[in-house]
Amino acid sequence: MEERLHQGRIFSLLIILFLLAWTGNTARAIRQDLNPGSAHKAPPATPTPTPGPENEKPIVARVYFTSREDMDQLAAQLDVWEVHPIEHYLVAHLTPQEYQSLQKAGYRIEVDLGKTSLLSQVRLLASTQSGGIPGFPCYRTVEETYQAMESLAAQYPNLASLIQYGSSWDQITPGGPDGYPLYALRLNHPSNSGPKPEFFLMAEIHAREYTTAETALRFAEHLLKNYGVDPDVTWLLDQYQIDIGPMTNPDGRKYAEQGEYWRKNTDNTQGCSDFPEFGTDLNRNSTFHWGGASNGPCSETYQGPSAGSEPETQALQNYIQGLFPNRSRPGDEVPVPADTSGLMITLHSYSQLVLWPYGFRSSPAPDASSLAALGRKLAFFNHYTPEQAYSLYAVSGSTDDWAYGTLGIAAYTIEMGTDFFESCSTFESTVYPDNGEALLYALKAARRPYQEPGGPDVLNLRVLSAGEGSGKVYKLTAALDDTRFSSVNGSEPTQPITAAEISIDAPSWITATAAITYPMSAIDGSFDQNIELVQATIDAGSLPPGRHLVFVRGQDSSGAWGLPSAIFLDPYQIYDPFVLYR
Ligand code: 0X9
Ligand code: ZN
């Protein structure tokens, strides 16, 4: 009898292990599934035990939809984690009530046992862990992030300052947790006082998206550590203003750090006070086309009682409004002027996507083709799928739609990685490096995000010593490459390179310092290819003493000048722009 029980237990264990392995595989298939035309097939239908009405705990499950409209309606109400359009299901976190009403409505639902088991996993601080989220030492907590931001401002007083742009819901609401100030770091060298292109990077508006805040903070650290070391980082900090808000929803993040899959803020006065279901989804609460998401205050996509009702939304919108030139247009169909400056990115997770507005409707934004060009460029770096936000599912009241729709800002969402609580090993090996390089490109693109990403990238810069002239003579070579776009979901036209030029000590558009440009020549004798090697000889005899930066940029046959890259004019320098680790 005991023997049979024992065998029975081993058998059940084997089934559970099999199911866990199977659900693990589905996570890796997300990216393929999101790519229309992908040959990926669903794993063979495996019968999964379905909880009965007695189930009282939340689950994560596949919910099969019948049409795009059906999918949009589900996404407006449910906590959707993944969308698999080809296989017609989404993966959602369901409360017992949601599960029951979907079942009643006739939906096919398959429980994801692996993901469901993670919901209640208790995570402890490893004895070796001295900081970070329990079980995830690579992700700094709210307090550690704020501490790091303060230290950066103290360590780099000429380059960084800490800005409080608002207060969290808990901070302004009596009773309950203390809440937090809302902080951003501003990076900006005072050397050039003219109006500067703005780059705004924000993260963690959804509390549980661990990778996002750490990425934003590390990006700030990377820039500060490399001022004067990395040529591009140096001039970008001189010429641009960079604002970074790594924790835009700190109250919610505190719950997420305790292992809750917390998404919203912690406002519990809108008709839902049940833990862990209260709160307003801050990515449904912005004031542009607000009102298409859930009005159930316990729903994970609760849009709030009114547009911009939440203090985090108000503070963020006011802050962003103060950073960028206002390019408001009547209605939703008027494009912004092509030379509009400024770029913002809101980091989310997960699903490996680069998204651009609009998300609230299917028809493309008036600037869709330029938004797509930069989106495909960013996707070249992080290897994600580029698409209009609506392609994922319809979303109203999102930050990026508001920023683009109201102010004309080129605004992107990057859905990072493959999990909310991404393992530290995946974060370190892939998620951070891939996205860090995309962010370096995005930062550079902030001056003319609607124009310059179409032009060629400047890569592989080399300075050689070419002997003595009136002073030192240097030979500079580089590769101009017009082809670096993701061609998933369409493609970006590429053209032959037609010209290249250098300027010394300032990018060519800085007329205040009278940047003089000099033409470069094609090494093979003619400008006629989409990837062209170029060169110039520089006699440093005429330059003032000291260290010099040389800027290179190229033009393609569409007339587009691309983004410049710079290199220090010292002998035997080698520089590969957009590489995060050197
Ligand atoms: O649903 C969301 O808010 C985003 N996905 S997440 O898993 N991070 O919650 C997607 C938003 C897509 N739409 C826009 N960016 N407009
Ligand atoms: Zn999110």
C-alpha cells in the first residue's frame, strides 16, 4: 500500500516536472509568435488541469480569443502578460472572479501551471545577498536606487543633479505607508548653454517590471562614468540635456519588491481596497484619449476615476511638459515639424518589443514612417520586434501616446526581456547590454528623431598617425552604414552613401563655436555603396593645443544626414560607437 502511494507520488511529480518544463518553453517562444508569418507552431495541446469553481487563488492562464476585437476587449480588462496573435491566445493573470466570468462567457482557458506556481513563490534573501530585491540581487530597491541617484549627484556635481518632480500617492495621502518623493536625475554639462536637445528616459511606471528601473539607473551611471573617457558620451553630455526617472511608481514597486506581481500605483480610495487588487494603472491614466480601459477599480488595467487623476501621472506630465518644446497640433492627424527635437523612452517589460504611437487606435500616426524608422533602428540594437503600439493591443491613456499626441514628442515604449521578475543572469547577459546599446543610439537621435535615424551610422572610427606636418598629421578612417534597421514587420529603405564630413571639437550644427566642416573621401574612390569606408587627413598644427574631438557624419542619397560619431584625436585610437561595454 505504502509502496503504491510512493510510486503514485513519483508519478505525479514527473507530470508536474513535465508541465513545468513545457510552460518554460512557451515563454521562449513569445518573440517568434509576435512576428506575423512566423513558422512557429504551438506546442501540442497538453491537457492541463483546470481549476474548478472552488479555486480561490489567482492563476496565470492562456485565454483563447476569437478575433482581434475580442482580444482588444480582453486586454482592456485583464492583466495581460503575453499576446500570441498567431495562436489566438493571450496569457493573463486571472483572479478567481475573472476566471469564473470568462468561463461562463465560454472562453477556452488553459492554466499555466509554471507561471501560476511562481505567483505564490516565497523569495528569501540569500545569505550572500547584501542588497537588492530578495532573490534578485541585481535589481536595486527603491531606497537603494534613490541612494545611488543622490551619490551620483554628489560625485558628479558638474554633470548631474537630483530633481524632485513630485510625490507619490502614498506620500500625499495620510495614513498607510509613508510613500516616496518622485525623483529624476538630470545629466547635463554646463559647457554649452544654448537650447539643448532633450532625452527623457523613464522606467517602472508598472511596479513589477524589475529590469526597467535598473536599466535606467545603470544607463545614468554609464554616462557619468564615461564622461571624458568615451568620446560620444562626452559630447552628448556636453550638448544634450538628459533626464532619467528610474522609479516613476515607487509605492507600487515596494509591493513588487516583496514578491507581489504589483502593476498599478497604490491608490486604494477609488472603490477597491482589497489587497493586492487596489490601485490605478498609470499607463492608462494619462490625459490623451483617456477612457478606453477598465473602470473597475480592482482591475489591473483600472484607468482611474478621471483622466490624469493620479499624483504620479500629474507630476510626470508636468515634468515632461517642462522638458520639451511644445509641438501640440489640432486633432490627431497633423504631423509634427520634421526638425522637431527631443525624444523620450518609457521602459516596460516584457515581450521584446519596440513600440511607437499610436496605441489607442489602429490607423497609423501622422508621423508613422519616421517613428517607424527610429523604431526599426532601436530594434536593430536590441533585436526586438518593432511595431506600432496598437499591434500589441489597444491601449488608451498611455504615457507615450500622450507625449506624442499632446506635445509632439517622438515617444517609444520598449518592452524589455522575457519576464517581469527576469533572472539576474538573463538581465546581465542580454537584457541590459542589448537595451543599453539601443538607449545609446536613442540618446544620440534625440536632436532630430524624426529625421536623422534614416541616415547612415558612423562606425569603426580609427585614428592613425600619418607623420609630421606643420604639427601632427593624423589619418582618420570610418565606416558609414545605411543598412542598420530591423526588417521584422516591414523594412526601412536604405540608400548609397553620397557624402561624409568631419568637424572638429563640435558637431557640425553648433554654429556658435563656428564648427568648420571638411569633406571626407571614399577609400575605394567613389561614393556608391550602402556601406562605405571613408577617410580624411587632419593636420593638427592649426588646432589650439589640447585634446580634440573629431566628429564624423555621413549622408545618403535620400539627402538624409545621419547621426555623428566622434573620436579623440590621439594617435592609434579605435572607437566603436554604441557599444556599452568597453
Ligand atoms: O499594457 C501596457 O501598458 C504595456 N504592456 S505591459 O506588459 N508593460 O503592461 C503595453 C503598452 C502598449 N501601448 C503603448 N505603449 N501605447
Ligand atoms: Zn508595463
